[in-house]
Amino acid sequence: MRPILRSVFVIAVLLAAIPVCAQGLLPDFSVKELTKGKIQISWDNPYRNCVQLAIQRSLDSSKNFRTIFSSQSPELASNGYVDNRPVPGVTNYYRIFYAMEDGTYFFTRAIPIETQLPAKPGVTVPRTDGPGKETLPKIIPPAKVALKDLTGIYLKKTLLFQLDKTAYQRFKDSINTQTNDALRRLNEKAVEWIPAKKELYFIYQYQQLLAELDAKAYQKFKDSIRYRTKDTLYVADANHIQLKPYIEPAKKMVFIYRNDSLLQTLEPARYRLFRDSVSTQTKDTLYVIDNEHVKIHAFVPKYVWKPSDYIFTNNKGYVTILLPLVKQHKYQVIFYEEDGSELFRIKAVKEPELILDKTDFIHSGWFYFELFEDDQLKEKNKFFLPK
């Protein structure tokens, strides 16, 4: 008889992204007893990115689940498994564990099913009022085996089943040869089943316990953290490990200012392109204040005055208007003082060359003008009238 409670097989290898993201309810599955001692578990799996699917069994609806089967093809849409070693005479609870490629994992609800014991001499059927509330068993009256010849098997003060001498010997041999568990005699009619203690590793994130893993599962978990994430494991002591998720460092930015105004905020790579474009395509200047702050000074061209070809002062100091195409176009000239006030205007220039008297301008100095050709501004300039 194989042992009933097996080693913890915790599928936490893919726990690469913690905490686990919430997901909708998993598809249901069915549990039914084919014959006495054979339980069929069937399921539909809609997740093609499933990398681990395991059947778990417990005598409790919410804890102490142990993995009894791990699918070799977890991505299949439909599959099933027959449990040939359920705990006889008690309620067995089954659930399915799913693990995905991205590290998330899920459990289905637990489905109970009470297995029946074969009516053999010396075997009893425990009576239960719910998980963990087993009462004294109701004995199937043996034909020749007396009650005093039955041995009760207890787990944490809970009677699991009663065996005759032959069945108990097989049970004891399976415990001794196939497990590291122990049996302790309580009295002549009772034996306590003591599962072997396993070295567990406790994984924390800050103050929250995330997982309890045995040595094999912890090694796989540690490898998955190392090779599939940027997270870090810090060992507080031999059995307590702190998981510190990787935090993306804040990107450095370069702030571009013009005068006292923020012009742009650029990442370093874009700043280098901006800097090159300013250098090669403009005459502006960049002044680096520090590694993150830069000021841009716009190029201001130096103004160089160029005398007009149409209105200017000649070598004798007279204002000359020279318009060779006066016959083909209509010309108008407006003269201004240096402060912008209008001095006078000539509404129509009739001669190709016209010399104005100095007295028309009252004083010496700078004067501005606007020259219109066919009512369109042709030129805006100035000239200097000497004393």
C-alpha cells in the first residue's frame, strides 16, 4: 500500500512576477468514483500558455493539499487522471493547480468525494460531520475478527481508518519502505502516523509571507528568479528569504531653458540629437549649466545698414529719388522722422530722377521712408542727411 500523504510538491517555480495578478474563475472540473478505490478527475483547460497542471488531494477542504499527479502535457484542452490510492473511508478533496508562462498561478475550488471501503473483515468506515471533525468510526461487523484485533491509525488525533493484523502489516511496511514517515504506538489498539518533517524555505516580500517551499521547489524558484526576472533574493537566515522586486530606475532627463522659461524636457538620447541639430542647422548657442540643465541662447544677427538704391543722399548731400521705371509703374514715397512721425509724402513720382531740397527736411540727421510701387510696399529704409 502506497503512503497516503506524499511529499509537498509546491509548484512555485514560475512565481516570477509577485504579487500574482488577479484572473477570472478557472474552468470547473469533475470528480467521480469509478469503482471502490478509484477516483476519476476530468477537466477542460482553455489556457494554451499553461506550463504546469497538477492534481492535488487533501483530507481537508482548505489546507494540507498534496500533489498526486503532474501532467506531462499541461497545454492540452481536455484531459483526465485516475487516482488509484485515495484515502479509503473518508472524504477526499481534490483541486487543480495551474501555472502560466508569465509566472501567474491559480487553484480551482476543492471538490469533495467520500470513498467507500470494501466490506472486508476488520475494516471500519469513519463517520464524519465535516472536514477535520471525524468521530469514532462505525465498524463494519467482521465475520471472525474481533474489535480488539483492529488497529486504529491516527493522524493528529484524527482517526483515519482501522486495520486488521494483515492490513496493518502491509500499511506499516509501505510506511517503512516507501516514505520517511514514522509510526508511534499509542496503545495496543492505536498507532499515530507521524509524517516526516521537511526542510522548508519561507519566501517573504517585505512583511508578507509569499510561499513555503521544500528544498527542490526552492531551488527551482531561485533559478527562475535568477534567469527570468531582475528581482533579487536576500537570505535573512538559512530558511528565511526576502524577495525584493526589481524597480526600474528613473530615467534621467535634460531640461532645456530659454531665458527663464522651460522650453523642452528630453531624454539623454533625444538631447544628443537636439544638440547636434542646433550645432549644425542653426547659429544658436547651448550653455550647459550642469548634467541636467541647459540654456539655449538664440542667435541675434548684427544689423548692418545698407543704403537704398532708390532713395539716398548724393555726394552733395541732397536727397535723390532714382526710379528708372517711373513710366511703367506708379510710385509713392512717405518720409518719416526718426521717432516715426510722418514728415511729408509724394503721392506720385513723375520723373525718373528727382532731387529734393534740404529745406524739405527741416534738420539734418536720420530720416526713414517707405517706397510703394503700384500700391505695394517695395522698400522700407532710411538715409542720413548731413548738415
